[in-house]
Amino acid sequence: MTAERTDPGADLYDDDSFVEGAPVDVAVIVVSYNSADDISRLLPDLRREASSTRMRVVVADNASSDGTLALLSEHTDVVAIPTGGNLGYSGAINTAMRHIGDADAVLILNPDLRLDAGAIPRMLRRLRSSPDIGAVVPLLRDEDGSVYYSLRREPTVLRALADAVIGRYWQRRPGPLSEHVRDPRQYGGCHPIEWATGAALMISTYAAAAVGEWDERFFLYSEETDYQRRLRNAGWSVWFEPAAGATHRRGGSGASAALDALLTVNRVRYMEKHRPLSAPAFRAAVMLGEQLRRSPSNARSRWALWRRTRWSLLPPHSQPAVVSGSSTEARRDGCDTT
């Protein structure tokens, strides 16, 4: 673990350039797939933040075909890394991590974010405020300005069963019955959390080195659940910092029945990894939830859950490369009403 460092806002710099080669406060990692439009809006936000924080920007591109790499080539101080194919979110992060250089912290961002002014130094200040803090997440908002309930609790059989049976009808239920944190009071101040959606996650490089690579078995979805649990298991805490904010479009990976099925299957994969004795009951509860809903996406998820041999037919094998941030994550709590 690391001791408290210098206030990231203590020094101001002459321009908004990203640092190449030299040590930095923050190395920003962005995973892209056909993200040219989003990145063209995110980069000015990052340059504004770079005027007060030493920053390097690394973009790991999952084989975009929309000119993302051509756009990045115009920014000579951005480290653009073609991943060479369909590596998924975890695989692209692992690739980018090998190019961050000397940095105190790593900030992983979805490309479809817009950062509030001062968001990065505020997250860094919180990260440096205590030696046991390993990661920090900001307050996320939807495009209409409303708070997005991004905080989560650990998956359990009881929560999965409640999500299946009453998730659509009682969203603000007690914590033991819901993975989502929907109490507005929990979004009003900084505090330690279990985990949060991975659209924006700042990690101490000391903690990252101890935890190791992101688990590439989670091609997309549940990778952030797994990573933040591993941080906590290694002795670090994860903190929510509402003074740092961002707007999230939540459309980065698109939507499809195959991706919905992958989300559902990866919930089960997560339990099999971390709570194997509970995994069969958890899988049954998730299958019940999919059975109680009748949309085409639920049908695809039921099809995938019934036989493990079908899991290999889900992305990345059945779909081009994607990045995280899909609005379909709401289905994790049974919020679809079709």
C-alpha cells in the first residue's frame, strides 16, 4: 500500500498536453470499439483535467472500423494501442496496462463519458487520502442529469431470488434483497462501497500490481465485480467520491439478445469463481428470473443458462468486439418490463 501523496491540484501546468514518457499522477485507460464520436468528446475533457494533473492517456482499440485510430493519430500525445482483435473489455485493459509507464494511479474510463471539471484531481485526492484506499469511483449521472444508481452490493442467492420475483415491482427494497443501491442518501457523501459499475474506476498502481490482471474469462460484464472483490480481498477498500462527477451515455456496447445472455451467464461465472458452493442455487434463481420474463432477450438468456455447452457460443465468438457500458446492465436487477 502507498502513503498519502502530494495534492494533485497543487501544481498548475502551462498547457493541456498529455505527458509522454515521464512519471505522471494518473494514467488514463480508455477501451474503444467504433468510439470515434465518443472519444472526440471525451478528449477535450481529459485535456482540461491535464491542465492541473500530470496525465498520460492510453487508448486500447478493439479493432474499430469507424476511424477511431485515424482520429487518435491526430493527437500525437495519446498512446493508441491496436489490440489486434476482439479482446473484450478485460483483455483490452490488460493490454493497455502494459503501456501506462510510471504512474501513481490508473483511471479506467468508458469512452461514452463526459467528465465534470475537476473530477480527476478530486478522485485522485480521495485515493491519496488514506493508505488503505485502493480504488475510487465517481458519481455518475444519466444524460438527463439524474443520478445513476451505480453502486452495488455483492451478489447472493437471496438477492438473485428477490431480483427474480419482485425486482420489477419493488426497486427500492432493503439491502439484503437487492444488489443495486437505490437509497439516494448513499449518493450524497463519500464512503467505502462493495463495488460499482466500471464506467469510471481509478485504481492505485500499488493495488493494481498486487491484484494482478483483469480476468479475461469475463469478456464483458461482471469483470468489474470480480476486480473490485479482488481489491477488497487483497486488503484495499473501494470508495465512492460524489465530489467527482461524470455523465454516462451508457450505450458503449450496444444492445442485443446475445449480450444480454452474456451478462446473465457471467453473473453465474462470477459466483462459480468466488462462491462455488452457492453457485448452483444462484444459477437456479437467475434462471427463475429469466423464466418469469418473456422478452426475446430473456429467451436467449434462458437458452444459454440451460446448458453450459452453449456458453461458448456467446460473445466473443458470436459477435464483433465490444466495450462495456451497455444500458442492458439494468436487466441484472429485473428492471425490464417487457
